[in-house]
Amino acid sequence: MFDFQYFTPTKVVFGKNTESRVAELIREFGGTKILIHYGGGSVVRSGLLKRVTDSLDAAGLAYVTLGGAVPNPHLGLVYEGIELCKKEGVDFLLGVGGGSAIDSAKAIGYGVANEGDVWDFYDYKRKATGCLPIGVILTIAATGSEMSDSSVITKEEGLVKRGYSSDYCRPKFAIMNPELTMTLPDYQTACGCTDIMMHTMERYFTNGGNMDITDALAEGLLRTVKDNALILCKDPKNYDARAEVMWAGSLAHNGLTGCGNDGGDWMTHKLEHELGGLYDVAHGAGLAAIWGSWARYVYKDCLPRFKKFAINVMGVEDSGSDEEIALRGIEAMEDFYRSINMPTNLRELGVEATDEDLVLMAQKCAIGVGGEMGSAKVLNEEAMLAIYRASM
Ligand code: NZQ
Ligand code: ZN
């Protein structure tokens, strides 16, 4: 068991109609001039944005709006947001939408609170010393950005997708109404469930220390999301299933399921980020497409954890050799992906990559992680390329 620090300052307001409390929460955290930042328009179509602006109008809170955060959000819009905030004297950011709008808001927050080019943080050149306060109204259960310390941005030039993490950007509050996720396309719901599970799996497949309580929480979370993802495939309007998945999404990425371990593996995420940068695929689908190849490449170096996962999460029978059990667990996970219409390789993801593309992604991925990374197994550029090739 490793020492750990667990910091989750986000006030969670969960349940039906909770978005009606947005003005009160912004006031509680000192906001007086707000930038409402959102994505490609789902919040306009659903009427959520209008309800939010009506609430702020009624409370006498001044605001400006900036939409257009795309999935795999772009640096260009972040720059635009920073300029707008400076011009308008914005002192509070409200991200309304999914991980992309929230991450873009976090990047804007860094850009306003720090001098110089905000990309420096994502390029690991220097560290932020602050961030404008952020509140969130979540519309898709997926990234956990509503409580996480991360923000992931894509620089259009060179299609470089990079994450930056610091406690400064953790949201002050997160409004989570499961009903708001009912307008999601089924594909996005499944992508979200995949991402949620992966955030806990990245922390689970390690060779570092572990705590029984953390493992029990992680395994319970994984089983819960798996079961409720299957329910949502058949019954997308099921409120309770939406609520289970939504809360799991926050717990999967606020640090809870990593307490006592070594920080996690995270290589499936790093490999996916290159796919997202180059091919603009949905993050969750990219993770599903790469995970099986990663798992088969590393499982022998992390056998006890793969065996435990197979039995406790995937319900595999405890018979045969450890290796057989681990492999049956990987197969069961891939079967689960298929059952929620997620891809299990790059072709199913719709990516027709040439070998040069795979080489380029492995190069970029290795640069992005500073050479090599991983806990289940440390991967270098050659290993990354082998996994990309196996995932075709
Ligand atoms: O843009 P709009 O029009 O809102 O549509 C979005 C988008 O097309 C749509 N959507 C969201 N809520 C909806 C809805 N459509 C109908 N009804 C609703 N209620 O769904 C699509 C996906 O939205 P997006 O925000 O891109 O999804 P997600 O939350 O999965 O975010 C993905 C981004 O977050 C990053 C990913 O890499 C990716 O860039 N991540 C962020 C993390 C973090 N900050 O902690 C961790 C993750 O591992 C991840 O890397
Ligand atoms: Zn993720």
C-alpha cells in the first residue's frame, strides 16, 4: 500500500432538476461575471442553455456565452475564450456539456489565470499557478472531468492531443441531473460507459501497491457500470441506470479508485489520445478499440491483477491456469464491448490506418509520455507500435 493524497473539492449536486440551482451555486463560489462555455449545440437543442441563461438573468448575474467546443476540443477555441474572458472581465467559468466543453473551459481558465501561452502547460514546458474557478452542468456521463484534475486539448497544428493535470482546475461544483443525459445518442452513452470503466481499469492494472478497500470499490464500480450499460442499451430512458452510470463516472476519475496504488497504468489512454488527435474518433470508442490489444500485450507481466479482474469483475470461473483465467477475462471484456456496440479493433472503429500512420502514432505517443510509461508493463515506442499493429 502506497501513501496517498485524496483531494476532491467539488460540491456535487445530484438529481432531477438540479440545474435550477446554477445561479445560487455560482454566487456561493463568488462568480459575478460568467462565461458559459458549451459544445456543438446539443444544449441549445435540448433547451438546457436557455434554462441556464434564464436562471442567471433572474438572479441578476451577468454572463457571456461561447459555444463550439468540439469532441477532442481545439486549442484555437481556447485562445478565443481566453481573449473573450479578458475583454469581458469574466471571473467564473460555467462548462455546460460533456468532457470536451468542460476541458475547454478548464484550459480557458488556465489561460486567464496565467501569463503566456496556455499550450505550454499541455506541452509540459511549465506548470500553471492557478485557474479561474469553474462550475459544471454535466450532460454526458463519461470523462469524470466534472471532478477530475485533468483537461485534454488538441492543438490543430500537427494534431497533437495532450492532457494537463493540476488541482487548480478541479470544478467548484458539479450539477449532475441524470435526466439531462437522456437525449444522448446510444453510441455516446456506450462510449461514456467504456471511458468510465477504463478510468478505473487504468488504476486497477498495476504492479504497484494496492488496498483491499480500493480494489473492492473499483470492482464494484466496474460491475455496476457494466450491468447498467447493458440496461441502457435496451432501455435508454431508464433513470436509475442513468444515475448509477453518472455517479460512477465521477467516482471513477476523482482519484477514489486509485488510492493506495502506484498511480495507475494509463497506457490505453495514452495510445487512444493519439487516435483521437489523428482521426478525431470518440474517446470511449477509441479506448475500446485499443484495450484488447494492450491487455494481450501486457497481461503476463500483471497476471495476478488480470486474474482478479476476470473472476471478480467479468464473472469468469476460477478454474484452469492463471494465464487461462486472465485470457478468458480479456475475452469476456471484449464480448461486453461488442454487446454495447463498441469496437474491439481499429477497423471496427472505422480507422483505416497505414503502417506509416501507426509508426507516426507510436512516435508521438512515446514523445507524449517522455519515452516510456506503464505500470502493468512499461511500454516503449516499439511496444506501442506492436500494440497499434495488433489492433488493426
Ligand atoms: O457538442 P455537443 O453538441 O454538446 O454534442 C456532444 C458531442 O457530440 C454530445 N452530447 C453531450 N451531451 C449530450 C450530447 N448529445 C445529446 N444529448 C446530450 N445530453 O456527445 C458528443 C460527445 O461529447 P464530448 O463532450 O466530446 O464527450 P466526452 O464527455 O466523452 O468528452 C470527451 C473528451 O474528454 C477527454 C477526451 O479525450 C475527449 O477529448 N477526456 C477528458 C478527461 C478529463 N478531463 O478528466 C479524461 C478522459 O480520459 C478523456 O481523455
Ligand atoms: Zn478517458
